[in-house]
Amino acid sequence: MSTVAALQENISADGVFDRSTVKALFDLPREALFARADAVRKDNMGDEVFLRGIVEFSNVCANDCLYCGIRKSNHDVRRYRIDEEEILEVARRMEGWQQTTIVLQSGEVAAEKEDERIERIIRRIKTETRLAVTMSAGNRPRDTYARWRAAGMDRYLLRFETSNPELFAFLHPDCDLHERIRCLKDLRSLGVQVGSGFMIGVPGETLDILADNILLCRDLDLDMIGIGPFIAHPDTPLAGQSNAYADDHDMFFAAVSALRIVNPKAHIPATTAFDAIFPHAGRDLVLQRGANVFMPNATPGRFRKNYMLYPDKPCVDEDDHQCSGCAAARVWSIGRVIGQGPGHSIKAR
């Protein structure tokens, strides 16, 4: 049996992957890897692409991650919190745009007043719309997650960014990898659909670490997995640091494809960072190489330039209605259909 044929055989066996077999996926001809991932996506998730609008409702953050544009030490950022009523107005508009989930994303700041405001916003969205609610607001105590869950939160997205504890500690001086994993387990215990993921190609990443990242997603049994290329913001300590795969951008897509093959039943979004590297095409290609979710920016236009996690972020000069129409057109252009319904996890719990 040829090497490629042997690897293809491994690919077809669900749950047999270890570090060496995940790394072996990257030895496949890229087009063969992409095609296999797309077939796994189609077999498990169908041709629907779910639209989940992101509202970046606050850029206030207490953390100092070495690559992030809204880190607390970046004093050039104009900080904001979007008013509760404006968030509700966006949520109501989203219902008319075939978006069935609102993703509320912010920096991390553990303040009781803000946690109460978030709880109130979740409850109102669930009462006043039919949207599913995904939160992404960093590490919190279990009782805070429990309050948000009781208010109606359906899902939570908290990326571990890298599975390597030393690399995590270097990138995130205010946080601990084990604490982040604890948060994910707390969320799971509360009945929340759990999302996580990682950056592709952080400085110091090896193929072993990349494979371990993919395997950690599997071991956490995630409902949604979001990954995207590392891009350092120019106003951060890692400014100018090259991506580990700067000479092989196809590795970004290969990582998505390997992720899909190892995690066949997870929702995988085509994340915005791909469009920063491949303008107007990155997310389309990701959808054809394993992904099944598109997350248009639903943040009101006047706030967008102040939520620049990385440079060259697309759509910062647009408003929410423009992003919605563009997202739908991109899905249709590759022969896929807009997902109906909330797009909850397909995993039996």
C-alpha cells in the first residue's frame, strides 16, 4: 500500500488519531487533504452554512496578552461598551438577515456590574428574539457562568489558543492554561454548548504542538472549534513576529482540514482572520476545506476600528447590514445554502 493510501485509510477511521497520525495528515497532498475534509464536512454537517453575527460589545480588557490589539497596556485604543438598547436593536435586525445566533464578544474584565449587565442582555435577547446566544467574554467563575446559563445563554466560546503550557504562559501573562481548561469544564457541567480553539502558527509553535492543539479539541469533545492564523497587532510586544508558517500559508487551510477530519461532528467557523491574509477569499476557501459556519460582523460600524485584535481586519469600514448581505452572497457563490434553525450542536449529550 502506498504512503498516501495508508494515510487515507487512517483518515477514514474515526477516533484513532494520535500525534503522529495527525502530523501525517500534513504529509498528504494538500488537495487530497482538502477534498477529504470537505467530504467529512458534507457527510456529517451537510451543505448548510450557519450565519452567526458577532457583536463586539466591549473592548475593555484586564488582560495583557502579548499579541492582542485590545490588551490593557495599549493606551492608543479608545475603550467602549455598547449600550444595552443598541445591542438589542442589532439582535432584532439580525433576525431579518437569516442569522440565527448572536455571538456577544468582548475583552475579559471580571467586574460584578458588567457581569450583571451581560446577564440582563442575555435574558432580554432570549425574551425579545428567537436567537440563540453565544457568549465569548473570557474566564469567569463557575457561578457567573451559571447565572448567564440561567438567563438563557446557549453556548460559550473560550479559546485555549495553544495546548502547550509554557507557550500559553508566555503569550498570556495574566492567565493559566489549566484555569482556562477548568472554565471549559465548568461550562460543560452547566449544560452549555462549549466552543474553543487555537491560533495557527504562533511563534514557537512546532508541528507537534499543532497536532496536540487538534487533539485537545477532540479530547474536550467541543461543540464548536474556531481556529485562525496568528497575526500580531503592531502595538503589542510581538509586533513584527512572523507566523510559524509564513512561508507556507496553505498550512493554515491544512490545519482546518485536519481539524475537521479529527473532529467530524463539531461546528467549525471560517474565522475572520483568514480574510486578513487572503482578502475577500480566505473564508470562502475555509468553507470549502472543512468549515460550516460563517460569522459576519454585526458590530455597529462606529465601534469597529476600536476592536482591532490584529491588523488588516476586514469590514471595519462597513456596517452590519453590509456584512450580512456579503456573507450570504459568499455562501451562495460556493454552492452552499444558508442554515436554518439555531444550529445547535449535533452531538448527543
